[in-house]
Amino acid sequence: MVAMARRSLALLALMALAALIAGVAGFAVVTAQAPAINAVYVEGAIPLDPEDGFWQQIEKAEVSLVSQNIVYPMTGYEDVRTLRVAAAVSSEGLLAIYLEWDDPTMDVPQPGGIDQYPDKVAVQFPLTTDSLPYICMGTTEQPVSIVLWSSAGKTETLIAGSAYGMDPEHREALGLHSVPTSPIELAPPEAQVWGSSAVYKDGKWMVLLYRPTGSIHELVPTLVPGSETSVAFAVWQGGKAEVGGKKSTSAWFVMKLGMPKAAPGETETVTETQPAETVYETVTETVARGGLGLALAGFIAGLIVYTVGVAAYVYLVRPKR
């Protein structure tokens, strides 16, 4: 009985040690926090030319994107890209998001062309405020709004995740078909509020997306100076025949919209329209899939299993002499 008790205590101690090691290792990876994207407040007009000096001098956040290999169709390769992001909001009621990324080829489909895929970039916003939606284009309960730019000459507002979460009457009231035709749908004309301008130069795309601030449509997030929202990004490289689910994606990031400074004696107020929370799980997914994070996680997991296995054999299995 005494020997059995000692073995049980030893096993519990080993399990506790393994849990402690796993917890410390997990904390180190899971709490990797994504930096915020700050939309600067501008008095007057925002330049809508992506080559304007304003956008070239403004501070940009570097967003890592990894090849989407979670849902079909998968890319079939591991590729890490960097998207440089800046944003501004103006006193004239405009929000602009600057997106820049390296691309060795300018892929713009030509009429009658064969196997030509356009380069694309998308920005995803949550439509719910209680918690963040699933990073891969939302869910039925938590849909997302997406602005999609294509080098083919289109800038569209899409709605994803809501196809089977609304009754027919509600869908018709929002300007959608009463019966969904796809999990990803084109938003109605009154929700098509995004404009764009783009330049390809020196092996990189510079794309500017812009829209009015304020409340516009139920399928478009309300964004005003002083508010915060969450954003995620995706890039398609036409030269690699990327289309549909074949793309590179990011984690969720927080975007903070600037506001005018308060006059002397006044108090600044902040209106939050979307949750400004850090999404540790999606950041972890990106880090783990980014090469070094995956190798580190595998090494730690292997070390834990090996340590527990050896200790269990020595103390519980190996015959005593």
C-alpha cells in the first residue's frame, strides 16, 4: 500500500510539473499581442493618391500574413508575406486605409487572356460587438463585412457568415435575396460605400481604400473618429494562381480611429462601436504557422512528452533492484 501511494504521488507530481511547463510555454506563445493600427486624425481632406507624400511618410504597421491551409481550397505551400498598413480619418467624414505589399508580378487580367488571375487585397470587419467572429469569414451568429479590391477594376463590399442566420423577411429588408445563394454574398447597392485607388510600382502594390464615416447600413460597420474596431487582412497573388480560398491571411488586429484634440478646458470622449480586444488565439495560430513558432511549439511539446515518459518509466515501471 505504501509503495502504491508513493507511485501515485510521484505520478501526480510529474503531471503537475508537465502542466506547469506546458502552461509557461503556452503563455509565452499565446500572449503574443498584435500591435494596434492607428488611424491618424486629419483636419481637412485626405489625399486619395497612394503615391502622395502623406502616405509615404505616415507610420505604417507591419502585418504578417500566412498561407491559408485550414479550409479547402488550400494553397499547398507555406508562404509568409508582409502587408504594410496605415490609416487616416478626416474632419470631412472620410476613413482611408493604405495597403502596401511586395509582389514580383503585376497581375491584371486581360480580355481573352488564359489562366490570368487578378491580384487582390481584402479587409475584414466584425459586425457584432459582443465578441469577435471566427477569423475565416465569420459564422452564422457572427457575420463579417469585407471590402475586396481587385486589380481587375472592382472594389466590392461583401457580407460573409450571415447566409443561414437570417430569416427571409430580415434578409429582404437588408436588400439581400430572401434565399441565400452563397455563404459569401455581395452587399446591396446602398452598402457599396468603398472607393479605391491603386498603383503598381517598383515591384509592389499600393492600394488605398476609403469610405464615409458614420452609420451607413446594417451590413457595414459604423466607424467614427475616436472609435475602435477589429480588422483582418487577406492578399491574393495572381502570379501564383491564387483565387477563392487560396490566399494569405492575417490574425485580427485592433484599429483605432483618431479624433481631434480637445480644446483647453474640454474633455475628450471616445465612442466605441466595436470591441477593442486582443485576440490571443488567432495571433497564436499565425505565430505557430509562421515557421519558427511551429518549430518552437513542436520542440516544447516533444520535450514535455519525453520528460513525462522517461520519469514515469523510471519511477513507476522499471523494476526496483
